[in-house]
Amino acid sequence: MMTEEPSPAIDLAREADFQLGGLTVSPSACSTRGPAGERRVERKVMEVLLALTRRIGATVSRDQLIDACWGGRIVSDDAVNRAIAQVRNLARGFDPPPFVLETIPKVGFRLIPSDGPAAPSVPRTEAATNLPSLTGSLIGRLEDADAVERLLAAARLVTIVGGGGVGKTRLGAEVARRQLGLHEDGVWLSDLAATADPQRVPELVAKAMHVDLPVGKDAGAILVERLRRRRCLLVIDNCEHLIDAVAALVDAILAHAPEVKLLLTSREAIGVLGEQVFRLAPLSPSPAEALLVERILAGDPDFRPGPDNAVAVAAICQRLDGLPLAIEMAAARVPVLGCEGVLQRLDDRFRVLTGGRRTAMARQRTLAATLDWSYDLLSEREAAVFRRLGVFVGGFSIEAAAEVAGSDATDGFEMLETISGLVAKSLVTARTTRRTIRYAFLETTRAYALDKLADAGEADATRRRHAQWCARSSAPMWADFISRIDDDALLSRYLPDFDNVHLALDWAYGPDGDVETGHRLLAATACLWDDRPLKRRLDVALPLVTAGTPPAIRARLLASRAHVVMRLNPNAALDILDEAVEAVAAHVDDPVALCDVLASKGAALWFMGRFTEAVPIADRMLRLVDDLPFSRIKAFAMALDASLKAIQEGPHAAAPLFQEAVASLRAFGADGLANYWQWRGLRLAGPADPDQAIELWRALLARIRPGDMYAEAVGVSVSAGLAERLARRGTPADLEEALAVARVALKGGARQPDPRVLLSLALVAAKAGRLEDAAVIIGYVDTRLRDAAERSDRAAIDAVRRLIADGVEGHRLAILGETGASLGGGEVLGLALGEAGTPRGSILQPT
């Protein structure tokens, strides 16, 4: 066997400058020059580039590269790979790139030039091809093109699979163009979109390759025979509607033409042995926005991308799922409608997005036509399931699909087969989580499915089945909540379908809905809702309760309303709580459910300072759950008892009770509630030593995970507590840390900032000598907490006021407080964070 000699040693000082595509390479200066200007290159990277260009188009083994550039010394793979990666980076930012650098697994590397002139010493011949010239840059797809090339280097058949309008044809053309010069008999493209006749597949492929076929013979067999000795790449575009015919031809080519490689594009894989599938996803946000801006500028040179339209550009791309075809159609409408105008009309996207290129195929001139192409290829059963699945939002399981989108006779296995077909055809996406697989639509595909559902006259019946399924699947939620199921299991079981719950409630309480189904669904799911959206739902639901509503459902709705009102406004909650306690006691034979609603009544009394009245409530709760296993509700009983003891007997009596409740919750994985009660315990019974207290608050904040139950609300509360204690200690480092903690908790720009975080920032401002700022902030906080302030809140407000009083006279202090009470949250937030641009002059002008 012949062995190739290593490349001769490289002396950069003696190398002449040369062109590589659009890239000017200056070896002696270790630099390159392109459209973006001159760029310095590491010496070793330049040596590697020279070694590859000396063998341009041929394979250079790793050993040959090391001999040429490292003198045969022992070199780590990381060093070689780093140099190769930096050579590849030299081609970034060009359109087209000046070269492609291939890694051939276990063999070596190959540098392939673009259509520009190669290095002077390297002769180059043009390969035969019928590839069209490419227009427009390949935005956001360079990594995809690299990945497809790697697959093609290792396999003879690669299929790019993706939904309509995702950019399969453009990516396939880019990869094919990169292959020019690598195949002795050329690179050829055959587009099957123009025919629906499977018999014509061999004919169209032969015509694209300039192969003459005799009339009346077996075209497929003759084509394969003609390809037997060819070394070429055959690209077959748009295969999805002729899958069986393409599969038969491809199978024969693979079997009898061993030097032919095949690159296919299709909305589903063709299913031939040896096929490597590359699933092309929509563009991620940044490339999608770049594509939209580029296409807008192509049609409107006066368009000015910038802050005024950046939000609308991002929103358009998000609403269009990053689909390149839809983005191009949206861009065509911007000169007439503007970005905001296009965005506002995307609810009617299939009428708006009709601006396809005149040269495009008919199925790519409107967004609806692109999806019609896929829909028309579905079987009757697939089409029915597809349109009915449109009622799901945020995803669905196979079981949910069988109940909602199937017929009464459809079982889970039949639905699995149908959905697998829709996934294969790129109409539905599969999302694998730790515990299960869920399926979902892109928003554009879902909108199309809903249009088809309405056209079929099935919308009302399918939405009813969807709401009924939501109610049935959510029914065990309350029982699971009060059991010993850990937070992760509880949330992963129910939260993925909360978007569907919202949608089902919208229908149930709408003009054509079923109110009783809505009552059952809301009662079952209330335990996992946030307060304000739950209050809005209950405000609609409770007036619609009738004599026909089951008493237990009414009791759960009343109990949920009592919880919400208590947390938002304890002073207004007692009448509601008494009604809820009475309803639960009379109609729900469940001591845990009664304990749950009593917890809200006891908490309301505690918040209002009516501690004596709260004591018998706590005692009753403890008796109700005394013999029951520890649960989330039992923790409520223990924590209310601890809260009362903190007031009546002192922090030393409460601390062990809080610690026991928290430890018991953490023991079975109820970390969200454990974090909440640990926060409560620190507020009421934390250590007196400030250094020890700060460390405990820091530790609690650090253990709150984003996915924990109540994570956002508890995280804000803990941040407020930590910031307040840092401000009390008051060193310059403490004040800086307090400001940073509060900034994270407030997310830098909330319109309605949390009053307790602002209270801690008022203390920071006062300790930092910004007394007038602190007075304004306290005026705002006092007004917002008036009905919900706890004793510790009131004590903190008073402490800030004492600090302010030392430096601001009473009359001025009152005016500043009134000013704060009248301001909006954004103005006070900017003042509290000391942000530049806050209109302090107008806020704090002397009177």
C-alpha cells in the first residue's frame, strides 16, 4: 500500500500572499483580509491553513498535519482541534464562505475552496452540476449545514426533514454547493415538487442529471444502471408526496450504484435502510430576527432597525415560530403595514401572510398554501385527529389526545400510531421530559388546525370534550396536594396542562360553554393557582353557582376564594371565611379540607392582630389532624400554632415548632411550602444576633430553586427580608449587597414592585443618607400595605421613619410621604434603586 509523504515544513516568512475565495491570506504577516477588514491570525493557525491549502481538495491526515506544523512532535488532540476550529472561524461572516473545512472521522481533514480563485499553486477543475445560484445569506443555518455535511461524510443517504417553510430546500442547496469539487461526476439537483405522479420520479431525476432514458422501458432500472459507475451527489428535493416512489428508487441506487451519495429533503423520512435523518428545527430568536430585518431591508431600503421596532420584530418572529418562509412573508408586508401593523394582524395570519416570491412554487406563495400541501397528504383519520388536536395549547399527552381528538372507539395504541404519523410528517413535535413524552404544535400549525376544525363544523364539540377531559384529569389534584407527594412529582403531573386548564375555563365560562364543567375544573385546580389570576376566575365563577352545583364543589370554590382574599386583604376576609368554614364543615366529610380553610381564618385573625381569637382556631386545627400522617395541611396547623406562640410566649417558644414543621415538609419533598414556613419562622423567631440572622437568610435564599412551588413569591419575600437585615447592619458593603439582592427580586423593571422589597430599600436609602428618597418610598409603601401590613412590616416602617425624622423636619416629611403615596410603582422603583434618569427633581421639589 502506498503512503503519502508528509507536507514539507512551512516557513511563513517565505510564503507569498494568495486569495482563497474572497479571503486574502498574508502568511508572512500572519493576517487575513476580508469584507470586515484585516484580522490577525495566530502563527500556528496560519501554518495549519497553509498545510491544508497545499493539498486543497484532498484529505490531509492528522499525522501529516502534525508533521508539517509541529515538526512531528507529540501534540495533544486538543491542540490540533483548536487550530482546526480557528481555521474554520476564518470563513465566518462571508457569503458565500471562502472555503469549507471538513473533518473526516478517523481519517483527517479536507479544505474545499468556494467558487473564488484558489491558492495560486493549486490547480482546480469545475465539477459538473445543475445547482442554481443561491441568493440571500444563510442566516442561522451554518451549524446545521456543518452537521448535515458531517452526516453526509459518514453515510450515503441523508434526509433533511422538517415542516413546511422551515428552510429544508435552502439548507440542502447550501450543503450541495459545498460539495462541489468533491464528486468526480458532479452534484445534481432534482426537484419533485412539480409532479404528483410517482411514475415520473425516475424520469425527473434522469432529466436533472442529463441522463437520456429510452421510451417504454423500466425507467428506474435503466437510471440505476446508468448510475452504477458514477461518483456523484444526487440531491432530491420535496419528496414527501412521493415517498414510496422515492424510497424504491433510492433503495435501488444504494444497492447498485455504490459511488452515488444522496441528499434528500422531505417533510417525513423515507424509511430506507441506512438513511440518516437530520431534523431541521425553526430558527432560534436571534437568527430569526436577523432574517426578518434583512428581508425587510431588501424590500424597503428606508427601514431603520432599532429600539423603536425591536420589540415588534422579536414578537413577530416568536409568533411565527421562527419559520423562515413565514418570516419572509411577514417582511413583505412591513413596508405597507409597519412592524406593529403586521404584529397586530397575526391572529389572522393566513390572510395577511400571502406575500411569497413571484418565482416561488404556488404552495410557497401563501402561508396557508404551505400547510395545505401537508394537510392534503394526510389520511382521513390523520386529518381528523390533526384538526381536533388544535384545541390543545401548550402540549398534550397520548391519553389526552385519545380522549379529545379520537372517536369513541379510539384507543391509546391507535392514537399513538396516528400521532407518530403526524410527528413523522413534521406537523406535530414530540417533547421528551424526565417523566414522559408530550406533543405540541407550533403556533402557526395550531392556528391552521383550528381553522380546519371550524371548517369541519367540529369546534364546539371538540372544545367541550377538551374541557371535560381537563376536569377529569385534574380531579385528583386536591387529594394529591394534601397527600405526601413531593413537589416535583405534583408539579410535573399537573403544571404541564395548566395552559389547557386556562383555555378550558375560558370556554366553560364563555357564551357557548358549560358552567358546571368550569366549576369542577376550577375547584380541582385552585390549590396550584397564583392568587390574583385565581381571584379573577372566582369573581366570574361564584356568581354562577346555582342550586344544581354540587355542594362539595361550591364549598371548594368558597374555600379557595377565602384563601385568596385572606392573602390579598386579611381585613376583608373574615365574612367570606366564616361562610367557607360553614360550607366545608357541612358538605365535605374531610377533616383535612376543614383544617385547610380554618388555616386561612386563623391566619387572617393573626394578620389583624386578633391573636386571642386565633388561638381556638389553631387548637381546633391541631385536633383535626392530630392522628393523621404529616402533610402540607398539617404543616399549616403547626405553623399557625408557632406563629401565635411567637407573639404570646416569645421567639424561643416558636422556633422549635417552625423547625419541626419545616423539617417534616422537607422530609417528603414539599420544599416549596418548607421554604415559605422557614421564611415565616425567620421573620418571627429568627436569631437576635444580626450576623447569624443574615447568614440564615442568605442560606434560605440560596436554596430556593426556580422550579420550586411558590418559588417566585417566596423568593421575593426572602430577598426583602435579607435586604432589610443587611440594611439594619448598615456597613457600606451591606448596603451594596442589599441593593443588589433587591434589584434581582424586583427584576429591574416591574411596574408594580413588591412593597416589602421597597420597604427594605427605604431602609437602605435612609442608612445611606438619602433621607428624602426614603421618605417618598415609605409614603408609597405605607399606602400599599395599609390593609395587609403585618406587625413586622409596621415595625420596619416605624424604624425607617425614626431615621428620617433625625434629618427631615415634620412638615417636609409629611409632604414627602404624600408625594410617595401619589406616585406610580415605576417612579418609586427607579428612586429606590437610585437609577439614573429618575425624575428626582419633579418628585422631590421643595414646597
